[in-house]
Amino acid sequence: MNMHSVLLYGCAAAVIVSGSQLLAALAVEDGDEVAPPPALLRSWRRPVPRAAAALVGVMVVLGVAQTVAPAMIDALERHPDGAWWRAVTALTVQSSGWFQLLFNLASLAVVAPVAERHFGAWRTVLIFVTSGVTAQAVSMAGWSPQGGGDSVAICGLVGALGTWYAARGSIVALRRTALLIPLAGLVLCLLTNNHGVGLLVGCALGAGPAIPARRHLTA
């Protein structure tokens, strides 16, 4: 394994481990002590976060569609010298098979409701779309000219939550751990990996104050 691979897998591990701890902490009510898996499930409690449900629902439908009609992937993914609109449509297909499809769906189902309860519906969608499209555009410019997937947009949501918690979170140790997320994004960009773009754009968009999401969802 060369140094590029070591750094790549190290960044992935840093984002997954620190992101999981962060999501579990943000998914519960203040003062509650809940183990990570049940804590993440509680982010789908009523009232159901509608934007998160819509994002997951759309990606499930698109996943079924590309399975039934595989030609859809080639029609929508990034291509060398492809039309600009492919930076948008590349978010809607998973070009690397079943593992990517299932992993990204599971990740979105975990991250999106936490983000919506924290940032509100419209800001969550804004972060998802902006970070995802920016990463796809950079990829089309030369980093990875062909492919597709929404993992870069999911990284944007994780980056936004990481930046916010690093600046304003209540648990000091977790605030330090959250700093690994923008750091991993920077290293990934140096490796010309498009997930780094998604992370850093999300970090920038998450720098502002959070919406009091629990009141927002119950209003």
C-alpha cells in the first residue's frame, strides 16, 4: 500500500469515526445519554424531518431506477468534456455498483435527519446540493472526469455539522475531534479526491449559527 492510499484510508477513517460520534451527540436531546445506534435512530422521531425524508426517498427511487435501467447511469454521470448539467445529474446516480448504492443510502439516512434537526430543512438541502454540485464540477474539471454518486453531498452535511460543533459544541473533547473533519477535507483535496471538496464546502456553509431545529420541526 502506497502513501496515497494510506492517507486516503486514514482520512476516510477520521471522517467516519469522528462523524459517527458527532452525529450520535447531536441526535439526542440535551442531557440524554443514549448509545450511538439508538441515538441515530431517534433522529427520525416525530415530527419526521421532511427534507431528510424527501432526500432519502428520492435517492431510493433513483437507486431502483438505475438498477432496472442501468443505461441511466451513463446518461447522467460525469463524462470527460461532458455538458455542465452533468455536475448536477451526477449526484443522482451511483456509478460504482451495489456497495456504493447501499452505503450511500444508509449514510444519507443517518446524516440527513440530524442535519435537518440542526440546520432546518432549507439550509440542509442547500448544503447538500451546493457541496455536491461543487465537488462534481471540480471532478469534471479534471480530478475524476467520469463517475457519479451523492457521497460528496453527504460529506458536505458532515462537514457543516463538524464545523459548527468545533466552534460551538458543548463537549470539549468532541469539539476537538470534530476538527478532524475539515482537516481530512483539506488532505483529501491535496490528494485531488472530490470528497475533500464536499467536506470543505460543507464546512464553510456550516460556519454560521444553527437554526433552533427542534422548535423549527415542531412549529
